[in-house]
Amino acid sequence: MIIEINTQSVIPIYEQLCDQIVLGIASKKLFPGESLPSTRNLAADLGINSLTVNKAYSILCDDGYIVMDRRKGAIVTRNMAVNETFLSGLKQKLLLSAAEGICRGMSETDYTALCAKCYKDASGDPEKGEK
């Protein structure tokens, strides 16, 4: 998986890194049990501080996307489950997203169609959406 960071973006680098890893897992470019690069190697490859990668890995670990192993490093989680914490956070994100759509005059139909397309695109399945 190729990770691209935009150093000119207003989105913090650690968030960009988290987002790209989650998208990589969703689109099956990263597989359960797969090891991620070490923080030093990934930082060197991307030209960023290793503490930034460390912060991203810590967030991904807290959110259940990866596990940390002292010998193997960061590994994509094998058993990610939908739980109340996940659902609560997702609901908050969707509420804000829907509110932004409403403020901009989007219809419910257009909003839900866009959500469905994004879900398909994130899966990385060419039959489900465009990626």
C-alpha cells in the first residue's frame, strides 16, 4: 500500500496517516495479520517525524484497527467488531456530516446516495463502486 501525505493540507499529518491506513484496511490493500512498517521506516519513507507515525499508530491501536506487538510491531487487527463505542462515534460523525449536507441544501436522497457510493468506494471492490 502506498501512503501519500500532503504536508500543505490543513489536516494534521497523523490524521492523514490514520485515514489512509483505515482506507487501506477497508479496501483490502492491508490484510488482517499484516505487519505495518516500523515507525522509523515509515517516517523515513514519508519524510516525517517518527513521533507523528507513533501518534497515528497509537490512535489506530486505541480505535482497534491495529495491535502493537513488541517483537513484530504494528499489525492489522484480525477481529474488528462493531461495538457500542464504535457505533456511538460513527453516529456522531454521520450526524455532523448530515447536518453539513442539510446546511448546504442537499436533499436526503442525494445525501444517502452519496453515502452509499462512498461506502462502495471505500470497499475497493470495482463491482461495488469506483476506486
